[in-house]
Amino acid sequence: MRYAENDQMPSTGRAPLRDLAQAQHKLIGSAVDTSVLASDAAYRAVLAREFSSVTPENVMKWQLVEPQRGVFDYTAADSLVQFAREHDQVVRGHTLVWHNQVPRWLTEAAFTTPELADILHEHILQEVAHFRGNINAWDVVNEPVNDDGTWRDTIWLRALGPDYVGLAFRWAQAADPQAWLYLNDFNVESIGPKSDAMYALVQDLLARGTPVHGVGLQAHLAIELEFPSTLRQNLERFAALGVHVAITEADVRIPLPPTPAKLAIQAEYFARLLQACLEVRQCVSFTVWGFTDAHSWVPRAFAGQGAGTPFDEQLQPKPAYVALSVVLRATVSP
């Protein structure tokens, strides 16, 4: 189905996405720019109305919460937690262990292997404990695998070997036994070398008794690239391991400027992403990586591309929004 620019757009009387998703027993969420959340009432209104889950875009990452060793700043993250509480939303924590956005004091010093293990342990325990009871799910380890299926070279892999992943999950569970703990990565939507490696990693972790509760597929897509046609099968095989699955960072970038034809393809991609999640019972949530083009990361990361979200720069719903709404209304949950 194509969703054209002149398709019916939502009015104030139409059910928001969160209500439609609740009827399907799913969470629907968005990444949040907390600086905009603090300054833009219209942004806050759309976020509260449309989404049942929120993910901090940056403010729970290590670089921001501990800019100096032993000096913690959770101010912005706490404000998002409070917003979620006030608007009956859950919070997805993002992210505890990642190779990017780590503080300079960590990367520029010469720590020994035991010191690095202690530092990582303390970071996870401190941050997870701070938010204990307020986080629905954590992206515990983010992007551990290369596209060819090999381990990504990180400070943690060099210091601790592959066991750093299992340690991170065990430490996170110790700090908050109630939170769902996820492994999260990009380019794992299709069945292939990278998703195969993720699948094998999850199998191994579960066999060792590691508390892995879910797998997050980021789903950063582009209309010039083929849609991941094996997405549903991939979700199903992970779910068959006994874990939850989730679409965690969905966007669909297009070459600028947007045109009705490009927006129609984008809408179709969003619809197919959501449809695949709805058809897998263990797919518990669908999150877009920012809901408005006004504050999307895409133009900064991909030259000449953008407009990757369901709302335009004026916070007006695009055909992609219509597509998400249509799919939620039409699909019967398994």
C-alpha cells in the first residue's frame, strides 16, 4: 500500500498512536532530545499525546552522566523520567555499554585490565541503581558486532574479551532485577552475517545463564536501499530463543528534498517495519529515533539526506504517520 501526501491526516479527534498500540498490546515510543523537551511546548505536547514509551537520545550515555570520574550528572535524564511519569509513559534506558560517547577521562588514561573491569562494573551499578524502578528496559550492550559478524574492536573487548557482554548483563541485573535487559544493534534487521552473529551470541549468553531478556533491532533504513525482506523471520527466530524483540531506533531517511513519491516510499517502509513487529507476539515495542524532522540526527550523519521521521519540521504528521496509524488500526494481534 502506498500512503500519499494527501491521505487523510489526523485531527485532534483521532486516536493517537499510543492508544492504537495499546489495543495491540504493544508500546510505541520515540527517542527524545531533552533540550528540546525543556524548551518547546509543542514538542512536549506531541510526545505526550502520541507515545507510550520514551528513550533518551543522549543523556543516559556515559559521556554525559559521568563527564569527570566520580562526578555524576543525571539532571537531564531525571527530567525525562519525570516527564514520563507525568504522562503515563515507560522509559527505555539507552545505553550502558557502547564504544561511542564515553568520557575522555576513560579513553585517555592508561588503566590496567583489572581497573577497567572495576570501572565498568561501577558505572553499570551506579547508573542502573540511580534509575532503579523507573526504567522499563535497558539497552545494556549496544553495537557489539561488525557487519561481517566479527566482534567490534572496543576498549572493553580488548580489556576483558567477549566476556564483557555477559558481565555487563549480570551487573545490570544485580542493580535492577526488574528491568528488561537488551542487546541492541544496527544492520541486524535482515538474516545475514551480522544478525547470525547476534543470534549465536544470544544463544551462547542464554546457555551460560546470562540474564538477556531481549534483542533490539535498530532499523535505521533508507528508501534507496532494499527493505529488509527477512525482517519477520529474523524477529521470529530471535523470539524462538525465549527473548523479547523490539524495533528500537526506527527511521527511514530520504534524499533531500522530500517529494510526494519519496514520502510514499518512506511511509511504506515504516508500515512494513511496524507490521512485522505486530505479527510477532514477542515483539513488545516499536520506537522511532526521534519523531520530528526538526530535530533528527539523520542530516548530521548522512550528507544530503534527511526527513526520516513521521512528523515534519513543523510537527505536522507526514504520510509515514498515516501509515503507522493505518497498520495499527488494521492489524489483529497474534
